[in-house]
Amino acid sequence: MKSLHRYMRAIGFSGFENRKKLQELLTEVVIHSDRQSITTNQENMLLGEFCKDFDADLGIAVCGEFDEEEKFTYEYYFPYLKGTGITSYEDISVERHADKESYAGVCDDIKVGISLIFYLRNRISYIKAQTAGKLPVRGTSLTLSALSVKGAILLPIQKNEEQLQKVKQDSANRNTLLAAARKGDEDAIETLTLEDMDMYTAISRRIQKEDIFSLVDTYFMPYGVECDQYSVLGEIVAIRTVTNQLTKEQINILTICCNELTFDVCINIIDLFGEPQVGRRFKGIIWLQGRINFPEEFEA
């Protein structure tokens, strides 16, 4: 609960540290929700989720269950950013968290090089598909989004057109090798190993005289002990500033391209160091959320 609460400031609730004030806010979300989603799980429990938007793109979800008298019992809540576009078309697996009826998604996207673990935002849709015995659902896509409470803006690495084309070509070649390596191609595995050794040697030599962020253009790395939190560095491709309708705090929503993955990150304007501009880079710690885009029959 505490780890989720710290990200409330990312959507404009930096002043809601008082427990009584928070409970009043959550009650407001349930009573005056913009969307309600209800379904029955495999244990025949009636689950509910109440969502209220405090801007078109961000809000709070309150989750719990209904008893036999249809009385809603609150279990937990989480802030969310809806996100735009499609981040990945790779297959996704989902696992329930041990302590509550919430879920983590896992996506093995070749471009990142690690298994992406994210907090599943549309759990009701997943539970509907699970209860109907329709899993796995084929042909889905994934929209990632992220919340951040600490970030900084870095200048871009200057590249000419020839260098940009070389980066794209190298990336395409590496993705082809990674795909082959996943299928057990020993030549591809050996080539990737040698490339990584060469890159390590080159960086080790250059880092003696150059700043690390002039060598590393982008990265996506696990952060801390929470499996859905990451340290990222990515290029800003779009910016918009929104206002929390209740608190009037301003939020920056940055669309960033990180390791060839494109997704939205929201951060309170008071927590972002530097002036964001398209072409500059965002460096920060994020809590990764994801929405699996199911067919309409399962959408909550």
C-alpha cells in the first residue's frame, strides 16, 4: 500500500499524506466514479472496481469485492495513467499478486532485452476472460504507461544523419540476432556474446574520459526490489501538460522512446528537474503499468 501511495503525487495529489484526507478522497472516487466494472471470478466472488478521472488521462481506481448483500468492501487502490498508442504486440503472461486480487503482467519484448514486468491496470477484463475459460487470448496488444516521482531532463546526444541511420541498422540487426538466439541458434548466441564483449571493452576505455550519459543514449533497467519499478533513460517525442481538476497541480505527461519502446510517463511538475522539450531525454525512476488490449467482449 505504501509503495503505491507514494505515486499519488505523480497524478497531482502531493498533499494527501493525511490518512483521513485520503479516505475521504477514496470515498469520493467510489460515490462519484466515472466508470464501474464488476465481474465474478473463478471462486465465485463478486469483484468491483470504481475509477474516477481527475483529467482525461489520469485518475484513481478503488478495488474491492461485494458481499451477499451487495455491499462493497474496499480492499486497495492505485493511481493510474491511461497511456496512448501500442507499446508492444508480443505475447503476455499474467500472474496474480500473493497478497491481494491484483495482477502483474510479463512481456518478453526482444527490443528491451529483459522481461518487462508491469502492474496490470485492467484486471477486470483479464478476470472476465479467465472466468470464461478463454485464456490465453490471442492477438492482443499492450499499452504501457508509467508514473514517476523523481526525474530529470538531459540534453540529447548529437548525431548526424549518417549516425542515426547506422544506429537504426545496428538495432535492426541486433533484434534479428536476438530473435534467432531465442530459438536456439548457436551462431546468433555467439555473435551476440562477442558484440557485448566488444561493447563492454569500448565503453570501459571511453568512460575514463567521457561522461556516461554521452555514451549511453537510452536504457531500461530494473530498480530496487519492486519488480515493476525501473530506472529509465529515453528520448522525449511528445509533451503535454495537464491539470489535476481537484488539486489544480500541474502534471507533465511525456511520451518517451526508450530502448525502442514508446510509452507515456506522468510526473508532477514539482518533481521534474529541468525543462522538458521534444528531442531532450528523460531520466527517472518509474512505476510501470500496462493495459492488455483485449477484444471488446472482455473489455470492462
